Amino acid sequence: MKNILVTGGAGFIGSNFVIYMLEKYDSYRIINLDKLTYAGNLENLKAVENHKNYSFIEGDIADHQLVEEIFKNHDIDYVINFAAESHVDRSILEPEIFIKTNILGTTNLLNAAKKHWQEGDSFKSGKKFIQVSTDEVYGSLGETGYFMETTPLDPHSPYSASKAGADLVVKSYFDTYKMPVNITRCSNNYGPYQFPEKLIPLMIHNALNKKPLPVYGDGMNIRDWLYVEDHCSAIDMVMHNGRLGEVYNVGGHNERPNITIVKTIIGYLNKNVDSSITEDLIKYVEDRKGHDRRYGIDPQKIKDELGWYPKTNFETGIVKTIQWYLQNAEWMKNVTSGEYQNYYKKMYDHK
Ligand code: NAD
Ligand code: TDX
């Protein structure tokens, strides 16, 4: 048995990853450390909460004593660090917590792993720290070209700056101590359990409630979409076969302008759920500050080195995703009550 410390495992990608790993392997014990912020939700993990190889610890990755205790009590073999403040719009409103969790929290995890994994000048074999990062650290593309692992970092939002900062700290632990690490940089994920502050679940939720669909700017900003399960399989491969110290970009060449995504969701709901859901709901609103124009990943390295490829194309993935939200109306109702209402008012009511 090997022990994986998954942080942020009650969030969108983390919970999908925990379920993916427990379904695929018998040989891993997963310890999920999550602070249960507004984005963390144990309902996401109902399917595995009693699994013999799963346990949950509520707490902060920046809590030195707690993280030290976890490393002392469990022989941790891998850390997969998903825990983060992850929403760009929130980082524009309140940057400090992004610096604390994303940079200081990551450094705290690195220190504990280093302390328990280091033997003299080298590290015990079979250990690895994986930092789950984002394509946003590369900044914004023009109409052509793609982000490669060698593209210079040029983050624009407090969120992406904090992720770039964390990446550099992780890299420095490899460069300085030869600590076994990998960094993955993935494009926009979509799928089950995504919090409805992000474009796709927010548009599905609003459309079903006949609320305006707030499209920032001209709606022509481009994102490169990846179905969450394909991201999980990429992390699985990097965990097992990624060359130490390397960065791997993860993306499936699924670039779409935001307005196309919104119209695709409306089209599906109009045809299959309620014909009064139409494009009249679209409301062009004030642009996001510092809004990156285009993201596009070149995934050649992870394909060539690790044989990864995405299994779900956008047309299939978006239908599966919309259907999941339709079938999980109770989940959506629960996450959109309480704090969410205040956030929504603060973010959108003046737009
Ligand atoms: P999310 O916001 O849905 O989940 C984040 C989780 O981290 C939540 O469960 C939250 O409770 C937990 N958390 C936050 N602060 C914590 C702390 N201090 N200590 C412990 N737990 C804490 O985010 P997500 O969309 O699942 O993203 C997961 C990771 O993947 C993040 O690191 C993000 O930067 C990265 N990423 C996300 C995307 C995307 O499209 N969503 C794309 C690329 C990379
Ligand atoms: O109401 C909206 N209207 C709108 O036009 C929202 C919430 C978003 N948008 C636009 C902004 C972006 O161009 O849609 C695009 C996608 O926005 P988000 O879902 O907020 O994602 P993004 O800012 O691209 O960042 C996401 O992908 C990279 C994740 O939130 C990050 O955690 C990840 O690192």
C-alpha cells in the first residue's frame, strides 16, 4: 500500500481525482486534507466516504502543526496539491487569501514533505510532490501560437500570480534540494461538481432559473476546455511516470470563445428542457479587469513522453456535463444557498 496525501480533495477537480483513483487502484490509500472553504463540499465525495482506502482531515495546508502531524502519523508517498483559492474574479476582490493559501500553503506542504522524505543529501525513493498548476501562469496569447512548458511565466491576475509564485517555489525545491517534484499546468476544466462561480456551471444554473447570463466584454475571449476526467488521467500518469523536476502542460486542443460555450448550453437546454430558454437571456456586462484574451495549450510533451491523450471531446463532454447538473439539482440547490447569494450579488448585481 502507498499513501497519497491529496489536498483540496473536496473541491471540483480534487473530488473527481479522489473518486477516479479509488475506482482505478486498490493499492493506494488516500488521505484528503481540505479546509472546506466555500468551494469545498463533502457531498462531492459521498460515493467514497466509507471506502476502506479513504480518509478525510479537515484543515488548512498552511497550518504547520497539522501538516507536520499528518506526515508524522502516515508514511506519505505522494502529495498531490490541488488545494487553492481558484477563482480569478474573487482574487480581484480579495487577493490576500490567494497569496496565503496558494503560495504559503504550498511552501508549508513542501517543507513537511522535505523534512520527512530527505535522507542526507538525497530523498527516499518512490516519493513525489505534484503541484497542480494552471495554464494561466503563462499569461495571454494573441490569435496564434500555444503555451509550451518553455513559455515564460507572465501572470496577470492575483490568482495566476499566486499560482506562478507557488510554481516557482516548487521548482526551487527541485533546483536547490533535488526534491522529487512535478508541476502540471492544465487548461480550463469542466464536468461534474464544479462550483457555479465558474463559467459553465454558472450559465447552466442561471439559464435553468431564467436569470440573465452575464457574458464579460465581447464574449470573444477564448479558453481551451478539458473534461475533468482527462485531467485526472494526466495527473495519474505524471504521478507514475513524470520525469522528476519536469513541467507538463495538459490540454486537448478544445479552444472555444466564451459566447460559443454559452450558446451551446442554451441550445441544449432549449431543445431538451424548456423552449423558453433562449439567447435573449444573454447579457453582455462590464469586462473582467485584466481579462486574458486567449489560452491555448500545446500538450505535445505529455503525449510524447507519457502517452497521455484526452478521451472526451468537447461535444460529448458538454452534453455529459449539462446532464449531470440536470440530474443533480439538489447538489446545485445546496451550493447556491447561503454565502453564494452574497457573492453573486456583490459580483453581478451592479453589472
Ligand atoms: P476548487 O476551488 O473547486 O477547490 C479547491 C479546494 O481546495 C476546495 O475544496 C477548498 O476547500 C480547498 N482549499 C482551499 N484553501 C485551502 C486551504 N488553505 N487548505 C486546504 N484546503 C483548501 O478548485 P478546482 O477548480 O478544483 O482546482 C483545483 C486545483 O487545480 C487548483 O490548484 C487550481 O489552481 C488548479 N486548476 C484548476 C483548473 C480549473 O479549470 N478549475 C484548471 C487548471 C488548474
Ligand atoms: O460570469 C462569467 N462570465 C464570463 O464571461 C464568468 C464566471 C466567466 N466569464 C468568462 C471569463 C473567462 O474568459 O468565461 C471565461 C472562463 O471564466 P472562469 O470560468 O472564471 O475561468 P478562468 O478565469 O478561465 O479560470 C479557470 O481556468 C483556469 C479556473 O477558474 C482556474 O482555476 C484555472 O486555473
